[in-house]
Amino acid sequence: MSTSSAIERKVVYQKILTQLLDQREFASEDLLVSCQTEHPVVTRKIIQQLVEDGTLQHLPTPDPQQSRYRWSSETRDFDIGSWISNNVLGTQITAAPVADRPRERLLQQGPANLKLSELLAILIRSGRPGESALQAGEKIAVRIAERLEQLPDLGHPELKDISRAVTEPAYCQIMAGIELGRRVNSAMAHTFNDRTRIDSPAAAIRYCLERFERLAREIKQEEFHLVSLDTKNQPIASHQITVGTLRNSLVHPREVFRAAIRDAANCILVVHNHPSGDPTPSDQDLFVTERLEKAADIVGIPLVDHIIVAGPRAISIQQWRTHQKPMEFTRH
């Protein structure tokens, strides 16, 4: 919505709400005639929203064709400006600063840097009065945060119970996005399984430089990924574990091995990027690796290596620790 159209819409809503507030009790049809409103559809829409809010009471009438309403006793401090902001204008993603809009953020920073709520908002596309697409995405993201893998199994009624913005088209878009992701992931896994066997630090580096090229070259903040491997040390799947500066508090073994166990992995490879362009391991990188190795011994899913990618270069921490000097490979 442009600034000028938003202002015009606000003026219309202010005019209609002022007329409504002048009537302590009214019939909708009588109001439309007496106020000579130029916007009957908008007026009915506002009345319906006020009833849903509990601000207006829908009164019983002997004539089923006549709808009568009364302001509730809690509306003496009713603020027209706040109501318009909360229910009409403020819930529009297009009213938000450009830097906060999910689509613009995706174009500027890439989809990997968007939160789950933002990805869902893009698929939902449009909100409802009182709830934007982004607010709907946040509701769903909070509800399924600990069980994201169950999202494909949720039906339309279940998602609509979480947010009324999940209309049938929005639900279809979410499910289509999930299925497309599945097929892309399956195709990628099949491609890499056909030609990749991670049985040495050199093989791990080559794999990561190819599979995570975008992570190495484009992502401007650190991300930590897990690659689950089968009994032939071939990739099963990859999972993003964390986004942000690599810290012990972020890369928790629980999150790493939860994905590995779900994939029935025989062993795992982990990889993260250095946006600085220097793949040399930090003390924190070494500490996180050692912590994961200890957890791997307990869980029984070995950690075969930890690869750091940075631009066209990559380092194997296993190899680096053995030689105690930067043993790095470069993608040509």
C-alpha cells in the first residue's frame, strides 16, 4: 500500500467510526441511510470487526432482516486512531519498514537468513484484519518450534486454529513449499550419494566446498550445519543447526545429534563458515569440536570431521589438529 492510499484509507475509517460513535445504539441499515455513507461495504466490515472484538454487542431483534447493535460499556475510552492502527493499517506488512519485510529481506539477504516465521509469512502472503501475515507466521512458528518435522502432517483446520490468516490458498502454498523442499533435498541427496564418499579429510573438504559453496561465499554471518552419513560414509541429508556467532551455548550437542538420530546416521560431519574469509580455526571452534566428539562417544554416532569454509578455501579441523598448522584446500 502506498503512503497516499494508506492516508486516504485512514481518513475513511476515521469518518465511519466517528459516525458510529455518535450512535449509542443503532440498526445498521438505518445508520447507512441517516449517515449517507459513501462506503457501505467498509461500514459493514468495520461493524463486523467491532462485534468480533466485543466492542459492539449484536442485539436480538424481532425482524431477522434487521441487525441492531449497541456499544459495550467498556468503550467509553475507545481510541479511533489506535483501533485503526491495530486492526487495519498496522497489521499490513507493506506498512512496515522495508528492512523488516520478509520478501525484501529474502531478496537482500537470501532465504537462509530468514526466520521460520518470515518464511511462513511469505507463503501465507496476506493477513486478516487484526493479524498480518507475519504475525500469523510468528504464531505458527511458536506453536511448532519444537516439532517442525510435524508441519507437513498438519491439516488446514489445525493451522487455521492457530491463525485465521491460514486460508485454503495459504495452506496450499505452505504445503506446496514443503513438498518442493522435499523433492529438491531428495534430488540433492541422490546426486551427492552417487559420487561422494567421505572417507578422509580431503574428501570431506571437497564435499563441503561443493555442497556449501553458497554458505562459504555469500552468507555474512556464521552458520553451523550437520551432514548425516550412512554406513558407507555417504551423505544422507544436511541440516542447519544454528545461525550466529559460533558459541558453546548455540551449538548444543542435543540439537546436533537430534537431527543425526532422526536420519538414522551412522556418523556425522559438521561444517560452519567464517565470513571473514579466513578458515583458520579459533579456540572456540576447537572447543565446540571437542565437546561434540565427547557427546558422539556417548551417543555412538562418531564425528568424522569439522570443516570450516571461507570463500574458496576450507580447513579440516581433524587434519589441522594433527599437523598443528593450517592444512587448507582451495576450490578452483
